[in-house]
Amino acid sequence: MAAVYICEIVENKKLADVIFSITIACERLAEQARAGQFLHIKCGEELLLRRPFGICKVYGNALDIVFEVKGEGTRWLSMQKPGDSLDIIGPLGNGFSLPEGNIIAVGGGMGTPPIYFAAESAKGCVTAVLGFRERSRVIMTQSFEEICDEVYITTDDGSFGIHGQVIIPLEELLRKGGYEAVVTCGQRSMMHAVAKLCKQYGVPCQVSMEERMGCGVGACLVCACATSKDGKDRMSHVCIDGPVFNANEVIW
């Protein structure tokens, strides 16, 4: 069950222009965390609402989160130093259900860090397909290369890796076959395209949805997501029903 922890920052490093990686020491969080779950972090005394951050890595008694500075909360977080403390609720949500066989892990932009944890937790061989806007936004390639059998990088402008979107190498891989599942996190439009492709080739797909959250525990109902199961449409909530969903259940 999720609890509140006061955790020490071990390291804060800049990965790219506005992208940071923070290592947090907390044995209980590290023990409980599963790929696809998230942490809800209080970002400064002045801000009422916490911010959700996908878990990127877990090792020993520590975990990593990777985030982009977008507003006041993430700006505050980026300025915290080793030795400072963070007020964290977690781990929250339902994670990926990873099969025994080979999988493809698809990450887009800032959806890439949570996909690393899924790739690292996989039971079979992992092929990673990672998409970014341009070279300056490319992150974590070495980390993926260390744990994956193959890594494909795409950029929208062709400045690094394959020119185009993740569906280009993904379709090639799906056409060859041999994969039990695809797991993905990133922009909604990208995940929709991935889900359609997986459906076309008959490969199960799990998507990690990203929505604005208030409470993170299902009380405020801010993070509503339209889904359909057993022929019935309903409003699910990303914080407690997700963030990971069967792609076929999401109403895109």
C-alpha cells in the first residue's frame, strides 16, 4: 500500500537542456516499486498539489526519476541538491504486466524513462524503440544499450538515428514477429499509432497513460480517461486504474 515517505536526494544531474535525473534514497519505496508505477512528489511549500513522476530505475535502496522542467513545480525540483529531502507518496498505480517472452519497449520523449524500468524488469529479450524530437532531446541511449538486445532511435528531424517516428522501425519488427507484447509510454498520439500497429499485427500492447493529477489516489477524479471493457464504456482514472492500460481498452 502507498505511504508517505520523507526521502533524501542522493544525486541531481542534468541530462539535457531542461531534463534532469534525481536519485532518491528510500529502501521501502525501492522494495515496493514496480515498472509502470509512479511517485507523487510535493514540489515546494507554495504549491498545494503534488506532481506525478514515473519511476525510471530502481537499484539497492534507491530509485531514479527523470523529468523535464515545464513549470514552477518541476523548476523547484530541478534546483534541489543532494542531502535535501522530498515528501513522496508512492509507489502508486498499476504497472506493466510483463510476459515471459520477448517484448518491444517503445518510449517517446519524456515517456522514455518509465519505459526503461519496464525494459529492465522484462523476463525475456527486449528490443527498445525510442523516439525524440531532435538530437538535443535524446536521453538514456547508453542505459538502454546496456540492458536491451537491440535499440532503435528515431528523431522527427533526422538529426540523430532514423529520420521519422517510432512506428517506422516498430512496424519492421512486428512484421518479422517473435514478440509476445509491446509496452509503450509517451505522447498520446504516438501511443495511439503504436496501439493501432500492434492491433494490425496481433501483438498485445500495454500503454502508460499520462494525465494531470490532483490527489494521485482516486479521490479528486481529475485524471479521467475514457475506456471500454466487455462492451461497456466507462471513465477510468489514470492514478488508480492505470497508469498502465491494455491498449484495446482505451478510447482514443
